[in-house]
Amino acid sequence: MSTRDQFIATAQRLFAAKGFYGVSIAAIAQQMGLTKQALLHHFGSKEKLYGEVLQRISGELMACTDEIIASRVDPLERLTELVLAQYRLQMADQDAARLIMRELLDNEPRAGAAANWYLKPYLETLVDTLLSINSARERSRGQALAAIYQFLGAAHYFAVSQPTLGRMFGDALYNEARQHYEEELRQMIESRLTIAAR
Amino acid sequence: MSTRDQFIATAQRLFAAKGFYGVSIAAIAQQMGLTKQALLHHFGSKEKLYGEVLQRISGELMACTDEIIASRVDPLERLTELVLAQYRLQMADQDAARLIMRELLDNEPRAGAAANWYLKPYLETLVDTLLSINSARERSRGQALAAIYQFLGAAHYFAVSQPTLGRMFGDALYNEARQHYEEELRQMIESRLTIAAR
DNA sequence: GTCTGCACTTACCAAGTGGTAAGTGTCCGC
DNA sequence: GCGGACACTTACCACTTGGTAAGTGCAGAC
């Protein structure tokens, strides 16, 4: 793993834990036994490093999304898999999930606002897919977005809560909830879209 | 409104927008045309101010929660109202919602970790209420927590997304989704708990 | 050998950080 | 009029911030 990639990985971990302003470039470099000027040598500025972290994350999500879109044609199945895949990715890399959540919270545009150019097409895809599921029932884009947001919110929120829940109730209960969660999500999506089709 | 309360309100707004580390006490004071020492005079330290902001927020949520627990006995109705009330509060004060979300993300304990002593009893109440809805079906605490988290995640996530969604798609679409969202939440809870009762 | 590019260092900077100390003015009870 | 509590100020502190400048050491090319 190149020094550069190591920087990105370390930065992702720290940014996820304490946020952009909560981490100094010196702290990131120190974690790797280097000086902050080594970091600046590779990335030029703190913002650019942050941008690269976001870019790597959104790249992974987009790749995963594209694959599902290519392989699943049935809209209900596609929508379900898109949400579940996103959930699995976030559970597998919870630092990434936290970072994206932080990006969602920060209303100021920063470092190219990387969350946008991945999140927007992703959301558009989800909304379009949902709208194509049952053309019979009239459904506005706003209503579709509301439904999508339930799914994503339920998934993302849970993926991000491990530290807090672990601290509150112990990791055992979180892990127990985790065992059920994916299935719960699947049922939630199914029941929502099935009821909607009535 | 006292200077002190103004400080808390201003701090809440700024902390919500940029996080604890992203805002300096000088910036907060400057917004009110005062010096940072005026702020320190009232609160002693940045952490204490932050703590007071969290305390005010959690106080409101707890008051609202207690009232519902006192007035609703039917568990399904109580659970639904608890989640919806939380959602309404968060939509009414989106800065507060963002702050709590940030608190959820920060795994380090800080400023008394105010989110804990409000969030934990709140979650416990929700889990207990859910478990009492249908004692016939065996259900573990972890499973109950998973269900609860779907509801809260869907609500909280949406409440926090206005800036991002507004930037992405324009406020019109967000407002349209918003019109439907509370009803969507209600249906989601109902269908989840109704199916569970089968 | 010497030159070049690369990864990385030490040294330094202006600006900003949270916080302390010591006032300054103003209102209020007496 | 006076003493003290209160709200707030200026002045200052040690420290950290992101970033620049100028090397240093070391590989490979010629």
C-alpha cells in the first residue's frame, strides 16, 4: 500500500471519527509516523486530501450501484438490491458511512462537495426505479423521494450508530439487532412497495 | 430574551452547521456583536456552552416524550406518537436535529455526552413499548431495537437532509416530499407492527 | 561522476485557538 | 454618595492551526 493510499485510509478513519475540523493534518501524519509536510507534499492541502477521501468512498458506492443496475432489470428487485447493497457497504466500512453522514450535515459546499456527484445520480436512479414499479398508481416525485428516504435513512442511520449504541447498551445488543437488520430492511421495502401497489 | 439564552440559540445554530470543532467561541460571540470574553463570562468554557445547548435540546425532547407517555396507554398508539412527535420536533427545529445527529456520530464522550441521558431512556421506552405490543410473538430485545431504529432512522435522517436535498434538487422537491413524509412514517410503523402481529 | 525527480525533513510564519487577568462602566440597595 | 454585584471590555497568554520555503538524502538515467 503506497504512502499516499495510507494517508487516505488514515484520514478517512480520523475524519469519520472527529469531522473535518476536528482533525489536524499534523495528527493524521503523526498516526503514520510522518510529518504534516509529508502529507502536504502528497496532497497540497487539507481540503484536497479530504476531497480524495470522499472521492474514493463515492467511487466504491458508484461502482457497486452500477453493477446492480446492469444486472437487475426487475424494478422492485433492483430497488431492493440497491438499498441493501448500500446498507452492506456501509456496514462493511462504517467509517465511510459516518463520513457521508457528516457530509449530509454540512450545508456548506466544501472540497468539491463530493457527496453530491455520487449521491444525486444515486437518488435519481432510486426515485426513477420506484416510479417505474407501479405506473398505475399515480405518484409524484416528491412522494417517491419520501419513500426512498425512509429506506436510506433506516439503513444509513443504523450503520452509523454502532459506537453510540455500543456505548449505551453494550455491543452485544447492537450485534443482536444487526443480525436482524438486513432482513428488517428487506421486509420494510417490500411491504412499503407492496402496499403501494394495492 | 436574555443574553445568555441568545448565546445558547446562536451557538446551537452554528454548532449544528459546522460542528463543535468547526465553530470558535469568538465566531459565536461575533454573531451577536459581543466579544468572546462575554461568552466565557456566562459559560466558563466552550464545552460548558455546548453542554447547555445539548441540555436544552434534550430537555425539550424529554418533556415531549413524557407527555405522550402520560397521555397514551395503548402501546401501538404510544409508540407511533412517540416517533411522530420526535419527527415533528426535529422538523420544527432542524438545527437541533443536526446537532443530535452529530452527537450520534462522535464516538468520543464530550461535554457530559448529553445525548446519552436523553437518548438512552428514550430508546429503552420505545423498545419496551414495542415489546409489549404483542407478547404472543416471541421477540428479542435486539430485534425490537432493530425495528425501532428503522423508525427513528427514517425520521431523523429526513429531518437532517433539507440543506443537502435543497441544494441538490431545489427546495420545491424537498417540500413536496415533506408533505408526504409524516404520513409515510405513520404507515411504515403501522405496517411493520401489523405484519409483526400476524 | 552528475543531474533529475521524488519522498520527506527542519525551520519558520501569520493567523487563530481557548482561556486568564485585570479592568470599566452601570445599575441597585443602602 | 458608596459598595458591590453584574455584564462586558481590552490586553495578554501559550499553544495549535494550515501552509510556505528551503533544504536533505536517495534512487535511477545518462
